[in-house]
Amino acid sequence: MDITDQSISITTSSQDFFVVYDIAVAAESTHTAGAELHDESYITVSSPATVNSTYFPINSNNATLPVTLSSFTAQFLNGVPTLYWRTMSETDNIGWYVYRNAEEDFTTSERITDYLIEGYGTTTEPHSYIYKDVELDGIQGETYWYWLESVDLGGAFHRYDPKVLTIPDIPHPEPNQNIPKQYGLHQNSPNPLSTRNSSTKISFILPKTARAEVKMFNIRGELVKNLYKGMAYGDDEVKDIIWDGRDETGV
């Protein structure tokens, strides 16, 4: 008897999974037992096992991902390849690596970030990221593929489908104005503060000119310091605030 269309929901990535069979005593050595995984890339399907075996491994890297991407674009902006991505939610996401290749092959790609682009941990709020590939400044007429790879708190890596970018074969291309602005409060840097890093920069950008306030609160919800109160010009102006970690009393 054939048993088909049995579904298993995999919620852990980059692991070995096992299918276990309860084989009837009437089974003969000519019979086979196997499985097929119908899903997207990064799936390795094992060959059917004979009835003399009770299990065989199935390797899957395509389980539920800890980050929900709402957009990922690669554009040529002001003479520099620029990546923009936005998440709808993140779970235990400590950060990102970016990879690049001149062909659509991740296995031979190069990791172009020698540092971890900091993520937002666990959040249900949307967040935006921008990365500029300044190493390709001055390159013309070439095509590249870019991959994003997130790292969770457990040390697991999760890769996302690539985006392709063709750099124009012109000396000074017109700026591409279609890349989304990163409105709102940006990630402070450096983070966290330490004795070595005695201050941090907090930045934000508004879609239009308005009065703005930036306040710092502790984990108990108590006000620590008013960092900024005044007008902030919209669209293209990034407002930077330097905070030395002290409260209103200077402590």
C-alpha cells in the first residue's frame, strides 16, 4: 500500500530531520520506503531507503524563518550600489551579513560585510536597513547578485533569496530617486555604550518638517533625559543627536 501526501511542519532550520516508518511484517526487501519534499530551494531530498532501514535523514534549510521581510531591493544610487530591506517582524535576530557574487551562485559568493549589521532582536514593529556597497564605487557595466543572511541568538544562519543589480555603463548616472527613505528613529551607534564608547549618536529623519522631541527612558519607563526638542526639517535632513549616557543631573 502506498501512503502519500503526509505533511510535516518544520519549524527549525539548518537541522537534520528523520522520517521513521512502522513497516508491516508483510513487507519484503523489494519494497521501498521514501519521501519527497515539495518546497523551494535549499532542500536536500534523501534517496528512498529499503524496508530494512527504519529511518533516513532529510536535511532542510527552508524552515520557518525568524525574520519576515516585506521588501528587499538593490539599486544604483548616487554612483554606489545600495541595498535596502525592511522587516515586518523579527525573532531573536541579532544581525545581518551581506554577500555578493558576479553570478547567481551563493556557494562561490563573497561576504562583503566584515561586521554584523545589528538587528532588532525580537520585535513586531517594522524596521528598515540600508547598506552601501562602496567597494564597487567606480565599477561600470557589471552585474552582481546580493544575498542577505540573518543570524539568530542560537547562532543559526538564515539566507534569503538574492537580488540582482546591473551597474550602468555610464560615468555619472543620474541618481535613482525610487529607493525608500528610512524615515523614523534610526539605530543608535555605537550600541551599547561602554567605558570605551562614552557617547552614542542617535539619528532620525521625518517625511515632512515638524516639531520633534527625543526622550530617553530606562527599562522601568522612567524619564532619564530630554535629548532634543525643536523643529526638524523633513525629507532629506537627518537629525543627529549625541548622548553621553548621563541623565538630567549629569550622572
